[in-house]
Amino acid sequence: MAAAGATLNAGHSDGVGREREIVRTALLEPYYGGSHKVWADGYRDHSDHDVRVVSHDARFWKWRMHGAFLTLAEEVGRVVDSGWLSDVILASSMMDVSGFAGAIRDVAPGVPIATYFHESQFTYPFSPADKVDFTYQMKNWASAAVSDLVIFNSEYHRSVFRDEAVRFLNAFPEDKHVHLIDDVMDTSIVLPVGIDLEPFRGDRMDADGPPLIVWNQRWEHDKGPDELKAIVELLLERGVDFRMAMCGEVFVSVPETFAEITALLADRLIHEGHAERKRYEEILLESSVVLSTADQEFFGIGVVEAIAAGAHPVLPNRLVYPERVAAIGADPAMTLFEAPSEAADLIERALLKAPSPELREVTSQYDWSVVAPAYDKALGALVK
């Protein structure tokens, strides 16, 4: 199948009588769950193009990185056999895009591929059970190198990827690819993860008790459980009156520190683990503070959602958070911390203040109504 160019759809008008070009986009998500699912579904539902999601379940991420390229290529082949031909492919970075490009050479020759990097295997923190393995870093680099367009979810992510790719490739003996990095990175772009912020634009909910702190992260080692525990201990030692919600996916293997935190919080903990969407929205609309202790974060969907709902951010001065704080115009001195004691100080101050309507408003830059057209434009430009 050649990339025949965008098709015209009479159902889409630019408002002045002209039809818009509709790009048929196959969106590949090998880890269709959590923030990856939110991203895939969000773009499909808000794009003006014809976006079809081809996916695998969110299980066995390491196997997805190794093997999903072949089975997703088969799925794309079945879609092609059904009569739907894509003009462009948008692939999640949770796969071997270089292998996929070879696997679809017969069913989709010449179709441009854009790869969206949600996270980086270059900087993923090791858990106690992990061993050093360069496989996943190489898959990230190879995926970027063969893509027609590389998209990062933040400027921080793009900067880290460039620096770490140089360091990583320079460790090899010869023919190191380093000369290719600038070509790949200089043509890359940054597009944020779109978020449906409408549910968080409603009226704030009255707190049923002490002010509420929300920590909305996956219950995994890279989300900083030790630092979270230290902050909770300090708040308790200081006699701060608060409640807490720990909303996030809980997997089979959970660091023991999380059980220690829930024991410390006792009846102050109003929610733990996954929250159904309606309940999650209610929690955020009641929260006074959103706290993160992440050791890996390249965008921060949950933090943006909570700020849109009116929660004051208290975030580590690392990763993408300084970029996010600058983008929404928040005061770093009131939002970013270096140590648990500083985080406890910021939380105490924030709990005494009313939520900022200004911060709620500026998060609109991440709403899909703003972001989806930028995706459409970038992907449409790839179609010859």
C-alpha cells in the first residue's frame, strides 16, 4: 500500500465552505492501559482525522517491547485486508518501531511512521529486582532513528533523550551512530499529552473533614515511595490536620513501603489504589494539594488534572516538573521542593490558602481541544 495521501471527508468543514483533508491514521499502542490508553483514546476521539487504534493489552511491558512489533504488524495487515488504508502510522514508543517498519514493508510500503515517546528507557530507575540490560535503550534509539517524525511529550524528555543517547552510544566500540543523533533530534517535535479537562472544570467540592492531599501515581518503585513516606511522617510529627487519597494503579508486585505508608495514615487515608473515573474526579475536585514524589516523570497527567481541579501542586524540583510549573506560571518557591522537609513546609502553607483560579485556567493549554489540532497538523504534514 502506498501512502496515497489524505482523503476528503464531506463531513468535516473548516467553517467557510471548504472541506478539510482527513488523514487516515493508524495509532499503534502495544500497552493499551493507564496513561497510554488515555492518550490513544483521547487523540482518536478529539482528532478531526480518521484515527483507528490498533493495540495490545497492558501486560508484560518488556515482552511488548520485544515482540509487539510483529503481532501489531499482523493486526495492521488485517486492517488493510478489510479495506481501510492508512496514510500515516502513529506508534507508541513501547515497541520496537524499527522491527515494525520492516514487518509492514509488504502491507504498508512507504507509509510514514511517527513515534510518540511517552517515557525513556534510558533513564528508567532500576528496581531491586532489575539487572542492567541495554536492550530497551537500544530499542528506544532504533525506534527514533527509523521514524519519519519523532515526538516527545515534553521538552525535558527531548533534552534527556538527546543527552542519554549520546552517552549510551559512545559506550560502544565503533560505528556508534552518534553522528545520527543530531539529525534525529533536530527534526523532532514536542507535543504534550492531551487531557480531557472538562470534568475538572466544575465547582470545587466541600471538604468533608480536614483538607485533602492527593497523591495520584502508580504504586511502583519509580514513583518515590520512600520520599512519600518521609513526607507523611513529617506531617504527622508536626500535627498537621489532613486527609489523604493515594489514587493509582496497584500491580501484583508492590514495594513494601506503600503498606508502611497506608499503616501510618490509618483513618486519614480516604482512598487507596485505583479509583473509578467518577470517584477520581470527585477526589480531585475536593483536594487542596496534589503531591508528587516521582523519580521518573516525563509529563505528569495526574498532576495537570489535579491542578485543573483546583489543587495546589507540591512537586519535586526535578524531572519534568520545573518545566510544567513554568508553563502554568506557578511560583517555584511555592511549588517545588528539594527535600521531604521542604515538601512538608509547602504542604502546610498550601493547606491554609484558597485554591488559585488562575492556575486552574492555564491548564487549558493541555486540553485535547487545543492539543489534538496540533497532532493533526504534524501528522498531516507527513503525508505526501
